[in-house]
Amino acid sequence: MSSTRCYSSRLSWTVALIVSVCGLFSFETIAENLVIKIEKGVSTALPIAIVPFENNTGESLIDVAAIIRNNLERSGLFRSLPVNDMPALPAALEDVRAKNWTSLGIENLVIGKLSKKNAGTIDINFRLIDVYSGKQLLGYRIPVQSDDLRFGSHKVSDFIYEKLLDKPGAYTSLLAYITVDQDSDRGKIYRLQVSDSDGYNARTILQSTEPILSPAWSPDGKRLAYVSFEGRNSAVYLQDLATGRRERIIHGKGINSSPTFSRDGEKLAVTLSRDGNPEIYLYDLKVKSLMRVTRHGAIDTEPAWAPDGRGLVFTSDRGDGPQIYHFNLADNSIKRITYNMGRYNTRARYSPDGRKLVLVNGIKGIYRIVLLDLRTKIYEAVTIGELDESPSFSPNGAMIIYATVTEDGSQLAAVSADGFTKQKLVAQRGEVREPVWGPLIR
């Protein structure tokens, strides 16, 4: 979406067409965490108790149990027992008294210990216990660096989530997003930021007084592609997160926008207008070559790869307003996907299993996030805002993160794929835009 939110314009959904260009480019490492507020969960949430972990390191450490507790509660699928209501604080299996917990309706219990393995390394030992049977469901020792306890806590959360719900957790994944705030001297400041899935450990990857757009994760989570307007024109950059090394890979006259990685990480699908009209191209990252995919007088933009790598979807106004189309790489055929969904459907992204699309649907000036089942062709709205945009699936398909425009500006929000659990991710300053969920980090 354009930063001006001109939804009625034919060009409003073509990224980078109507963003003003100004200012100077610079780096900063300052970032602020997102604050996540759960607005609605499910009534059938699983009751669980995460007991504070015993700290045998002799050091003051972050509260691992609290991070796990907050993670599980954010899913809306777990209801954790407050620490003050716990009948005991066991750290070993032999200290667990089942009746103490079953009387409170607790079905599962998590206990653990932190111990120092060697200088700079902490062992997280945890057990997941079925209180009613008294049996241990899980038990792991996770060694982490002492400054990486938060990642270890997310790892424990993933184990618990998968064991109890029989599907992968996504707590070790990262978020990328754009923040925009006003500087009294320099005007608008754009920042490309990356944070943990819970909004913590936010760090600025890039800062500029010129627009930054369309962040996209590589499949291994090690790189980000994005659009920057430094140099007075849009260009696609690729940046290594570990080293900070960045490279301008696609540039030139016209539009250079909307990068998205193929599932093998070897190609980018992008929108370029070097031939006079916005079209979809494929860029081979190894040989650094471009191949044009679409050839039409309409605006073709916002490509997204199918999970099987055999095709991609994109937005085009070649039909009745902006609609979603599918391009088949095997035979170069193009087929319209969105029918009977109104005249405005944009920014489609596949669910990880490839069975659904999440996209922005506009009807009578209201723009909401909808899910389209590709088999049944049934679609349903999962948000209730008036200006919702830029949806992105979590890597396990359980949640959708998106941007929503309110009277306070643009903020991030998240909703479960079934629409029942809703969250707001509030930045400490400025607006937050264009979120994209990264892959799982194993």
C-alpha cells in the first residue's frame, strides 16, 4: 500500500508509485520494543501452569517462565495460572503433588531449572507434566548463551505448543516491519526493524529520511530484501542480518518494488516498470539475471510465491478493478483467483500449507483482511477494522499479522487464522507498517 492511503486511486495499491522522495540516508541501532495487548481469546483455552524456574546459576537472570507464560497466552489457546495462585513452586518431578493442581483445574504443568554449564552458557532444563496421569510429556535440556535466554524461552514455548496442540509453534520466528515517526529537524524518519515474535529485542536494520518499503524474508531467515528510495528512486536491496552487509540488486528507471523470495531462496519475484508498465519479473540471485513474467497493459504487482514453488499470485487491474491472479510457471498460464468478492482484492499471501490465501478485500470504502479457501472458494473476513492492510501468515499458519489504520495512525495487529484471537502490537513511538513474519528458527 502507498503511505498516503489513497485507496480509491488506481495506483494506490502499487507500492512506491506515489511515495514522495526526500532526505538523507543513515544508520541507527536504536529500536523500541512492541507492546502486545491481547484483546480477545478463546473460551476453550487449555489451563496450564508454568512454575517459576529454579535459578541455580548464582546470577540475576530474566524470568524464563514468565516469557513462556506470555507466549502461550498470546496464542489465545492457553490460560495460564497466575504465580500468586499457585499452591506450590516445585522444580523437580518428585516434588509435584497432583491434587494441588487438579483441584484448580490445571491439566498441564511446566517446571524447570536454570544452571550454569560453563562461562557464558546456561542450561534450561524443563519438564512438561500431565497432572492427571502424573506422567512427563516432555523433558529437554536446552543450552544457550547467557545473553540468549529469551530465544531459549521461545524454544521451550515451541516445544510445549507443539506437544499439546500437535502443530508447530512459531515463537522462535522473527518479525520485520517499518516504523515511521516525525523528527522535528529532519521530517519523517523511516526504520526497518526486526524483533522477536513477542515484540522484544527490536533492532533497527536500516534508517532513512527517505521511504523504506516491502520487507521480505529469505527462507532461511538470514537475509531481508526491501525497497529503499535513497538515491531519489526506488531500488531493491538485499541485506545480511548477521553482518549488516547490504547490496543494491535491482535498480534503474521506473518502479522497482515488491520483492518476495522463492521457497528455495534462489529467486526474487519483483514488480518493475522498466519497459513502461508495471509487470512481474523473476530475478535469479545466483546469476543476477531478470526474466519477465507478465505482459499486459494493466498494472501487475504484489507477487507472492506458492509454497510448492510452482507458481505465484499477484495483483492486477486487468479485470474488474484490482484482483488476484495466479501465474503457473510450468505453462506460463494466468488465471484469475478472486470472483464474487467485490471489485477490490489485493496483497495476497499463501498460507504455509498452500490451501488458503490471505488478502485485503475492499467493499464500500471498508478494507479488511479476508481468508480465501482455494478449494471451496469460500472467503471470510477475519478482521473488523476499516483500513486493514499488509497481512502476513505466521510460519505455522496459526496467526496473521497485519497493519491497521486508526485515529492514532498505523499500528500492527494480529489475529488467529480462525478469527477468534485478536492482539494489538503497540509501538512506543510513531506508526508501524508493512509487517512480515519470518521463518521458524530451529
